[in-house]
Amino acid sequence: MDDAIAVLNAGSSSLKFSIFIEKTPDLELLLHGQIGGLYTHPRFEVHKDGNLIDCKTWPESKHFGHKDAIEFLVQCWDEHESMEGHGVAAVGHRVVHGGLEFTEPVKLDEEVLGKLEKLIPLAPLHQPYNLAAIRAVSGHRPGLLQAACFDTSFHRTMPAIASEFALPREYSEGGIKRYGFHGLSYEYISTVLPGLDAAAAKGKTIVAHLGNGASMCAMKGCRSIAGTMGFSAVEGLPMGTRCGSIDPGVLIYLMDNFGLDARALDELIYKKSGLLGVSGISSDMSELLSSRDPRASEAVDLFVYRIVREMGSLAAALGGLNAVVFTGGIGEHAAEIRSRVCRDSSWLGITLDEKANDRGGPRISRMDSPVSVWVVPTDEELMIARHTFSLMVGR
């Protein structure tokens, strides 16, 4: 029975997938997994109910890529007993950039794909792989409904002034604007916040999506009005390997005095900086927190400092603050980071409950805290599945 929704999240060297089935009142996760090590050491694994139920490895290969991974997944969907007779009826894809045109999820066809390919220069590290997965599915299942769900769409509610750079108009009119990212994560948080804190959902909330990619979003009435990421997914906070906001004069200096060209700068700011660059040890926050190396401490200190700086900036954009939500891998699991951010942001009205924070919440602020603070696991895959299902049934 073809009633399952497959969700694909394609990266440069991995293809993550989830399978959802319809269960009243919402979709239910049937299984999830990934094929990692593309173009190097491909490895497949699938999990169900928290347990690893299947895995497979291939010999080292520079040629086993997205097309091969999709072919293998399609075969699994047809044959794997863990599918319990559910056939895939539609596939939803995370697509990082929707530009100014795509403000909501959309069914994919050649016209839409052509428009999305034109956005590759705006997200060169993500968009090509997102589109490669879409085309690979089309090659194996030409008639299968596919949907694109965009990381930028949620932020299209930002006021026009919040999306502008102070550049000559021909550049802004050519698409150089603040787009914002991690929108699927923020959208999911906006759907669960009313059940946690109705007043905050109607009011002013800062959501911190902290992980290998990190950003923050100011939401008023659960709508994005400002964020830390802008034209690209490198602006804002320092991240695992991305530098975050940097004086553009630094880049010009590196070109003039160190001979770096555009491609070398791209490699530097996306892959060699952030927590990894400052520490010289790792991009993994848990490893840095457990290290006694002073360079690791400096990387963590810088990460916290920038979050606290942005907290004040976003509170100013909101004109006040009712709640803070931590999400993402670091936001959900690093109690020390949450504690330090809340302590250094206490002037905003945050009073942390340390015991609740150590437990992981969901509420980690004291009940008398003027600003409530929450830990909420995000679920971008479920958000994509919901959108895809709605497109499938014509809602």
C-alpha cells in the first residue's frame, strides 16, 4: 500500500532519510537512517524504535555517490521488511535555498528545478546536493510526487528593512538580501511552543538552534522577524567549522596579503574556521567541553560570547523578551552551554533553574523568572513530512 512519506536530507557526503506513515492525529515515524561516507567509504544503516535493524557497507569508492545511494534506497523501500507493507507515495526534500520566490513548500517539476538550480550560487555547499537527490529519485521513480521544503521560507515574514544590506540598489534588487536559514527547525518550534507556553507563543521569543550549524531567530507571535544568518549560512554565530560573522575587510586583507582567492576563502570560512579553527582540536562541542586545552576553552568562550551578544541584538529587534528556546544538537544536549548563556543573559530577565537545566528541561527557568526558558528537541524531518503530505492530499 503506497501511503508512506519519505523524507530526504542530502548533504555533500551523506543522505539521511526518514519514513513516516499516517497515524491519527499526525504522521508517525516508521524508521530512519542514512547512507554516509559517499564517495569514500559508503555505509548504510537504518533504525527503528531506537534500535539499529540493518546496516551495510561497500568497498572504498570515489564513485558511489548520491545516484547510487538513491538507487539503493528505492530498492530498500520496495523490499525491506521493516517497511511493513507501506510503499512510498511521495518524497519530501530539505532544500536549503528557496530565494525570494519560494515562500512555501512546492511540488517539484522541471520548471521548479530549473529555478532552484539558478540559486546554487547562493548556497553552493548545500543546494547542489539537495537537487542531486531530487534528480536521482526522478530517474528511478519518474512519476513519484516530490516536494521541496525550504530552509529560507519561514523567514520571509521578516520586515523588509530586516532583510536589507546597505548596498547599492542594483545589488539588492539582484537578490543580495538576508534570507535566513534553519527555517524548518524554527517552524517546528513554532508549532509546539503554544503547547508549552501560550503567552510566549503570542509574544516575543528567541530560538537558538545550536549545532554544527548554529543560528538564532527572533519570533513575534511565532513568526520570524529577525535572525543571525543572512545571505549565506555562514553569517552570525561561530559554528562547527564556519567562522560566523566576519569583517569583510578581513577577507580583502587575506586576498591581498596571503594570496587567498575566492575558492580558498570559501574553504577557509566554511570548513576550516569556527570551533575547529579556534581550538585547532575539533568541531565537536562535547569534545571541546571535556578538553583541558586552553584553546578548546577559548573556542567555547567565543561561542557563548557570540550567542549572548546576539541575544541582546535580537531582544532589541523584538522590543522585549518573553521566552528563550534552545534546540539543535548543542542546544538540546549541552547543559553547560545553556547555563552559561542564561547566566550571561540574566540582565534580560532570565533566572535559570540549574537542576532543571541539568535534567534537560523542558522548562529550565525558575517559575518566577520573568523570561521563561525551554529546551525543545527539533524535528525538521516531521515538518517536511507534514508539508509533503499536505501537498500530496491537496490541502
